Amino acid sequence: MTTDSRTFGPKGLSDLLFGTDPRLRTRVRLCLLASTIYAFWLVINIGALRTGSDMIISEPGGWLLVAMELIAATTFYPLVRSGLTARLSDPGLVLPQMIMAFMVCCLGYVIVPDARGALMQVICVVQVFGLLSLSPRQVLQGGGAAVIAVFMAWLGGSLWAPIWAFDATGEALQLGMAAFILTLLTLMSHRYSQMRSRVRAQKKDLSEAVAQVEHIVTHDTLTGLYNRRHMVDVINRELARTERSGIGLALVVIDLDHFKRINDTHGHQVGDAVLKAFAEIAQSVLRETDVIGRWGGEEFVVLMPDTEPAARATTGLQRLRNTLAGAIVCDDLPDLRVQFSAGVAIPVPNETMDGVVERADHALYSAKQQGRNITIVAE
């Protein structure tokens, strides 16, 4: 049994910690950064508690703070890294992390007097933390949680902090200013999030519009198959691939027999229904690797890659012919049946697209001369 040394290299370690998906890596990095910060404060707070001085951090609230920091440091990273949150509206658990940080800051404000100024700044930083990822609604939820945390900090300090360590009136002024700043940050973040949501929606609409235009440009409007213009590109690409790899390729030109008679007898609406039905049946019968397009009128072109000798192509065409023989191609005329003639050409080295299509056309012409509803392979 061998072990890939790359697993233990820098890249392997990075993939292990952050994953390989770029979006997951971004979310996991933020979680790991938050966990690192919590771990740092865990060490500081535990050291302060071990000194036994209430002037630095009071008990038993200090151990509750340590417990909350431990939970925050060990919960979010494994959840996000596992991918279990990928389908959530907030896959990075940004809002839960913000609320947890507000709770930790609120408790720290009560029991760590010397850190109060810094903790208010931390709450503001945490509020900005979700600026780039939260929805407008989540931004308001996070801002509301921040303001509530500030109020709870003041209420907790008034009720539980030692009198010498908490001036309720003075702290109310400072915390009120902090709540005001947080409210402004929330409103600004909400507006930015709304703009980001609009831009994302516009980008999605633009992508869908581009996809629709590309579909219109490359597909036939009646049958939904590739149009002639796109099939020319596909044929040239496949011919070049065949030249490089030497893998076989068959080009087939199909013409529906007596289609003009159908149009003259039953009308163009029935003729359109026949063309659409043939396209659907051909797509369902041919292989997934085969490419079919409407060449013009009642004529179709099929590319069959990895097909050599030509007998493989004729086998597929015969399967299509058998299926078509029993298929209803027009609901209004259930007894109407359609047949087709086909010409097959196997490209030779250095042959152009025009050359191979011309040989397939000649084979199709021979099939029509020999009674139709057959397949002829070009020499």
C-alpha cells in the first residue's frame, strides 16, 4: 500500500483544512479565522481566571464566558467544512456566527471591565463582517441582534456587575452611542446588500438573456435542433478532431421521403408537425454522442462520432427507420407515416467539410433513385 506524498504537502494540507471548492474555501477561511480569535481569547481568559483576581475577570461569569468561546471556536468550522450547510441560504453560517459573537461580547462587557471599550469596537467590526454575504433581511436581523446585545450588556452590568465596576448612567451614554452607530452601520449595510441583490438579479437576467440569444442563434426555431450554421461549426470541429485522433466519424444526410406531397396534401401545419415529430424521435433513438441538426427544409444532418466502419451508422439509421415506421407523427392524422432516405459518408484524410457533405449528398441521391426509404454509403 502506497501513500501519496502530496497528501502531506502544503497543498494537501490546505485542501484538508479548507476543501477544494473555491466557494467553500472562502467560507471555511472565515470560520477558521474566527475560531483562531476565539482560541486566543480562551487562553487569555483562562489565564486571567487562574490568577483569581476579580479586578480582571469575575467568577462564575468568567467560566461561562470561557464555555461560550469554546463552543464558538469548535462548532462553526467543522459544520461549514463538512459541507452540511452548503444548501442553506447562509451556507457560511455568517448570521449565527455574528449572533454568537454578540453574545460573547455582551457577557465579556459585564465581567471584564477593562475590555469594555474594545468589545464595543468588536461588535461594530462583527456587524461589518456580514456586509458582503448576508441578504438584506439577514442584515437587519444581524443589526437588531447587535442592538439587543448592547442593551443586554447594559442590563447585565446594572444587575450583576459590582457597583465599583459599573456606572449605570455613564455606561448608558456610551452604550447608547454604540447602539446609534450600530444602527447606522445596519442601515448602510442593508442598503449595500439591497444593491448587491439587485446587481446579482440583473446579472442572472443577463446570463439568461445571453443563453436565450445563443440558443436562438444556434438552434432551429421549429424543431429545436441545431441549425445549419451551427452544424457547419460542429462538422469542422469533428473533422479536425478525427484528423488528430484517427477515431472514426460518419456524416449522414437524411431527407424525408415525399415531404412535398405531405405539404401539398395536408398543408404546411401538418408538415411542421411531421418535422417536429421526426426531430423528437431521432433525438430519442440516436446515441447521446450523435449530433443531429436541421440542414434545411426536410433535410437533416447527423454526425456519428467514433463510428467506423459505416455499418455501425447504418445500424443506427435502421433503428431510427423502424421506430419511425410505427410512430404517430401528427395527432390529427394518426395513420400518416413517414419514411426517409439517407446517405452516409466516412471522411477520408485531409477531406474538407464540403467534400464529405457532397459525397453524403450523392449517396442520398442514389438512395432516392433506388426507391427511397433506404441508406446508401458513399464510396
